[in-house]
Amino acid sequence: MAEQDDLADYERRFRRSGLPLFIEDYSASEDIFTRAAPWLALVFLGEMLAATELEWPFLLNLAAALGGLAILIVAFGMLNRVRGRGFMELPREVGRPELAAFVLVPALLPVIFGGQWRQFFGIVVGNSLFLLLVYLVVGYGLIATVFWALSRMADELAASLGRLVRTLPLLLIFSLVLFVNAEMWQMFGTMPRPFVLVVTGLLFGLGLVFLAVRAPGLVHQLEADLNDGARPLTRRQRLNVGLTLVVSQALQVCVVAAGVGAFFIAFGLFALTPDVGVDWAGTAGSWEYPFTLLGHPVRLTETLLRVAGGMAAFTGLYYAISILTDSTYRDEFMVGVTAEMRGIFAARAEYLALRR
């Protein structure tokens, strides 16, 4: 019994460290979707609204929603009976039949109540993506990984600022030249708002790709330094460690980019008169907020936020590339990560020995 408690303590530590795949015999049906079963049940029952239509009267929508709820409950109960459980019993193991029912049964409601096949395929795709999100968040400990990275953020932020100072002259010259360029203001000022989000997302996404490309090499280096003769990591465990490293680095990039974006918002308020940005871009955007700063009129506009956000995205991409290509950055980052991970790898060795 004491050994079982010790194993549970080790497994709890792995989960809290964002490395749940260090747990032996970790499976999707028993450890991932089963842990998320209450949330899956809540979403499943909430999808009774798929039976409704905006054009229908309220009472008709109410009747359709109740009818959809009844169908979902009956389908859930019948599946439980087939699987040897009580009619309303929450599954202790969520396997493929339960996942298939979660994806397909709610999608049938708009077909039954309105013959809408487009909504059927939309719900199937949406539920499948939701399951993929659950698999990533629960299966790879994404939330715990973020908390782990945030716990290191103070130390890493100081290190990030130190690294940024070394590249600051070139980075500031590059960024300031772009910021005071009228074409940059015209591009971001006249671009449709969804396009601004897409372009910014593409820049951050490209930086994330650079971080992900480097992750396998860092994982192998970490394993070689810390595994100490224990059983080699599996492919999924290496992926879990790599995700932890990427999230940690991505948070650093986001903090640096956010700081640069805030700097350019302040710089734009002080350095540009209220009309200069509008003259460059041809528009202030869909909103503006005039106020007085140190006795002088200034104007915070949507265009200024767009341009500052674009500069933040460019800076984030530049910083992500620097982390990838500069060996000094990689070594400094690995020193901190190795110190944090040493205890986890030692716990894994003890855990494996206890299981044997």
C-alpha cells in the first residue's frame, strides 16, 4: 500500500510539472479523456441547442431544445447499457465508442429537426477539434506546463532582458526605422482588421515554428545530461519534454514582444503629434481616444495600436530566430532548464525503480 502511495505521489508530481507522459502505461482512454469526462458530458448536453433555429419562434426552439436533450440522454443511456454500465452512470473509462458518440450524436440533431446537413458536418468537425484540444491540454499537461513556465518567468525574464540588451542596438534601429515609416502606417492602418490579426498571427506562428524546429535537439541534449542510465525516453515522452521547452521559450518571446509593443505605444504618443499618424496612414482607425498628457493633447488611435502590434510581432519573430541561431542564448536557456528538470528526471528514475 505504501508503494502505491509513493507511485501516486510521483505521478502527481509529473502531472504538476507538465510531464504526464512520464507516467508508465499512460493511455488516452484511462488517463486523458476519462479525466476530462465531466467536461465532455457538459459539452455533450449543451449541444442540445443544435436542434434549434434562429428563425423559429421561442416556444418552438424550446421544444426542439428539450427534444434534442431527450435524444442525447437516451443515446447516452443506451450506450451505457451496451457497455455494461448503469443508464445514467458517468463512464469510468472513455474509449472509442464514447468518443464516437460525442462526435456524431449531437451532429444528428440539426438533421433530425431541420434536415441541415451543413450543420451536421460543422458539428462533427467542431467536436473533433475539441477532442484534439482536450488531448493536447490534458494528455500533454499543457496547462501544468504553462504554470511551470510562469513559475520560472521571473528568472527567465531577467535572462531575456539580458539577452535583449545584447541585440538592442540592432533591434531598435531596425524597429524604429520601420515605425517612423509612412508605408508601415499605411499598410497596417488600411488593412482590414481580420487581416491584421492574420498577419500578426502568421509572424508569431513563424516564430513558433523556429522554436519547435530546435526543440528535438534540446530534448536529446537534456536526456543525455540527466537520464543517468535510466530507461530511455519514448518518442511521446520526448515530445512531452519538447512541448515543455517550446512553451517556456514561447512565453519568453511573448513577454519580450509585449514589452516592445508597449514601448512603441508610449513612443507613438510622445513622438507623434495627433495628426502625423493620421496623415501617414490616411485614417485614425474605427476609434480614437484623445486626452491630455503633460499638458499637451495626444490621441490614442486604433492605427497606433495596429502599428505597435505589428512591431511587437516583428520583434517576437526576430527574438525567436535569435534564440534558435545564437549558441549563447541556447546555452543560457539550457542551463536554467537543466537545473529545473534535474529533479524531475531523478524522480523518474526512482519511479521506474519502484515500479520494478
